[in-house]
Amino acid sequence: MPDAGCAVVLVEHHVDFVMGIADRVVVLDFGHVISAGAPDEVRRDPRVEEAYLGLSAAAANAPASIATRSPGPIRRARRAPA
């Protein structure tokens, strides 16, 4: 819709869906912007991988046999500052 001068704000957790339709993506982690840009750039951002997959940057770049991903919740929620 950029050609029409319109923007749509989509709040969604299905990453493949968002990455497939968006021209620009902004990723939040606990209310803070951790990455913004084209979907391909954001998908490769180590901060996004760590926040949403629970992987460190080193593990995210390791071969699949080393970096295993759990299908369930993999991070404990951080406490909000007092």
C-alpha cells in the first residue's frame, strides 16, 4: 500500500505471515524496539533470533545439529523495572 499513501499497523505473532505480506517490519521485545526494516533484514537480526527463539547470536549461527530449538516456551519472562 505504499503507492496509495496508506499504512496498516498489524500486531501479529505469526512470523511467517507477517514476513510474507509486510514491506517493513518493526519487532518489539517487552515494549522496546529491537529491530526494524525490511522483512529479510529483520529475520536475520541476532536480537530478533535471541528474543523470539531464545538463542544466543553464536548458537543462531551454529549448524542445526548444535543449535536446537525447543517447540515450547523457551524463555522466562523478564520482570518489569520497579
